[in-house]
Amino acid sequence: MFKSLWVRFLLLLFAVSLIALSAAFLLRELMVRDFREYLEGEMEDRVYWVTASLESTYEKFSGWERQSIVEDAVWALMMGFDVKLYDTNGMLIIDTKSAIETLSPLVKKRVMAISESRTGRGSGKYVPYILFLGGKEIGQLKVKFLRPKKESLFIERSNRLLLISLVALGGIAILLSIVFSRRLTNPIEGITEAAVAIGDGDLGRRVGTAGHDEIGRLAGAFNRMAQSLQIQESLRKKLTSNVAHELRTPISAIRGELEGMIDGFIPADKEHLQSLYAEIGRLRNVLDAIEELSQAEASTLTLRRHEFELCAFLRNIVERFTKVFRDKGVVVKLECGVGLVVSADPDKLSQVVINLLSNALKAAKAGGNVRVKAWKNDSETVMEFLDDGTGIRPEDLPYIFERFYRGSEGGLGLGLTIVRELVEAHGGRVTAASEYGKGSAFTVILPQ
Ligand code: ADP
């Protein structure tokens, strides 16, 4: 259970709120303590006023004059004290209760009402204070503090506040942690489910990508990975069926002719043997293309770079193609500035050029034009292959560099994959742009 992310999140939020509440509790304790100290200090001051008043009454009347002391005792009660006054022999002279009894019923009622409204319970025990006059002991006052009502009110209110905040904060913490942890874990669970579904073969499965946070980016990356897996998988299926198809046609033709020869329907003469030979040549081409691809994929390791003049290199290849282009009624032109030196593997680069020219030738229409351009900018050498042939459908364009991806009249679908592998092995990149029905442009960029 504790392995679940949302439970951990819940516990974490819980711990944070607990820490916050403990801090609030501690703060409240400190405040109450300070408040009590302040009140006690004030009480002490008041006790001294009461003792001073009693001492001066004693001095005024040269002894304990009962009526005047009653006033002092009542005054002490109003200040929040229950008092008992003893003389030097330990005889009780007056206490708060008997002082109040001496008052008229109306005054007594008023005094009691005021005292009750201001004070709460007593603090428990009586504290003795010795009374002096001119250095001589004249009696003893025992005082019991009656806790001011405002103190208990303050404490009660702070306790209630603490309890409310405990319940409210705890509730909010639980609610927030449930909402947030669900919001956090729901998309992760969605991704897990999708990953399991993809693992089980449902390659079309995708997840929602709402939000630009880490989870949103994870979902986006997951979808891109799933998309690429789906493409790879469909290409793998295509590979199997394409290779089988490409091999089956020449093999069937060879087999048919050989059977005819064995049965004596077809003469085993030079003409028929040449046709067999041509079919075997087709078989070889398919196998060569697959081999070329695997070599191209490993070419980063086997690159043999030389510095050479690019224009002469391109002219050489283009001239080899001129005849086949002319046979199709297509004009091929090279536009290239002299003195363009590149550092590349000439064999691999010629394969790049040949594949791109072959595609242009396939796409070109009679009366069309193919142009090969090369130039250098600051840090790159650029080669461009332009044709005004069939062009590429927009829906095909993003995939033409994938293995075995081919248009309706394509060959094996490996030529451009080989081009991309070889160009990238040189640290370069290749891009394609096309307008369907108008022509295409392939750009090869090689770093210096
Ligand atoms: P192949 O040419 O063997 O089919 P490629 O990988 O060389 O394989 O090309 C993939 C596909 O891209 C081709 O089948 C074709 O549909 C399209 N293509 C490539 N180059 C061109 C071009 N110059 N004009 C039009 N379509 C092109």
C-alpha cells in the first residue's frame, strides 16, 4: 500500500500539516506563558498597593481600625484578591467574606456583581505578606489570587481556535492530498496502462498530453515513442512482405523457365539462358540493396574520408547518367562553382548522389529537367537535387526516408534510407521538399 505514489503523497502532506500544527501549538503555549507572566506581574504590583494602603491605614489610626480596613479589604476584592488580615499575635482581624458582610445589602450586591464579572476561580492557596511600619512588624496579610476572567477567556479562545484549525487544516490537507495525488498519479497510471497495451501489441494506443509540466512532457515523449514504434513495426511488416515479394517474382520466373526446360517445352538455348540470367540479376539487386543498407547503417565506423574537388566529382557521376536521362527525354544540368573542396568518403558520397539521381530519373517526365547544384556557405557544403517530375504526396513526405517506405511506383524503398544513413555518418543531414505533381528538391548538407 505504501508503494503507491498517491498514498506517499498523502502521508507527506499529512506530515507537513502536522509540523505546521505543532508549530502553531508551540506558539500558542509561548503566548499563553507570556500572557500569564504579564498578568502575574501586574497582580504583584496590585498586592503592593493593597499592603501599602493597609500600612497607611494602620499608621493613620495607630492600630487596626476595623471600618477603614473593611474598605481596604473590599478594594482588594475589586482588584482580584481574596484576603485575610492577621495582627502580630496571629489573630484574624478581617477577611474578605466578613468585610463584605459588613456592607449594606445594596452595596454588597453591587460589589459582588463587579467582582464576579471581573474574576474567575481562585488560584488555590493563600500567599503571606508581612506588613511593616517604621521597620516594626504590624501584621500579616494572606492573599489568594482570583484569576482574572480575561485570562481564562483568552486561553479558552486560543484552545478553541487551535482545535478548529486542527480540524480545518487536517481536512483541507486530506482533501488537497487526495485531489493533487490523484491529478499526479492518474496520468502516470494512464501511461502505464498504455505501455502495457502497447507491450501486448496494441501499437495504436496513445495517452492524453494535457499540460506543459513534466507529466505532460512525459506523455508527449511517450506518444512520440509509440508513434515511432508503430512506424517501425509497420515497416518491419512491409520489409518482410516486400522482400518476399521482390524475391518471389524472379524466383517464380526462374522456376517456371527451368521447369519448362526440364519438361522440354522451353529449349535450353542461349536466349532463354540469358533471360534466366537477367532474373537472377534482379534477385541479386534485391539482396545487394539489403546489404547496402546494413553497410550504410554501419558506415560511421567504416568511413574513409578524403579531401576532393566536389564539382569534378559530381560532373563525373552526372556524365555517367546523361545517356539514361537523354533516353527518357530529360535534360540533366550541373551548376557548381569551382574550387569546392569537401572532406568525405568518395565511395559513400557517390552512392548518395547516385541514389538521388536515380530517384529523380524515375520521377522525371519526358521533356523535364533535373538540376544538380553545389555551393558552400560559412561552415557547410550544400548539394541540391531538383526535378520537375511527379513530386511526392504530402502524406508520404514525412516517411520517405524510412526503411522500405515507397510510393506507388517506387522500388524497394531503401534508396533514401541509405542516403540518410550515409549523410548522417558524415555528420550531415538531408531534407526533402516537394509539391505533388510539380517536382521535388532534396538537399544534402555536409559540415566542413
Ligand atoms: P525507392 O526509390 O526504391 O522506392 P527510396 O527510398 O529511394 O525508395 O524512395 C522512397 C519513395 O520516395 C519512393 O518510392 C518515391 O515514392 C519517393 N521519392 C523519392 N525520390 C523522389 C523524387 N525525386 N520524386 C518523387 N518521388 C520520390
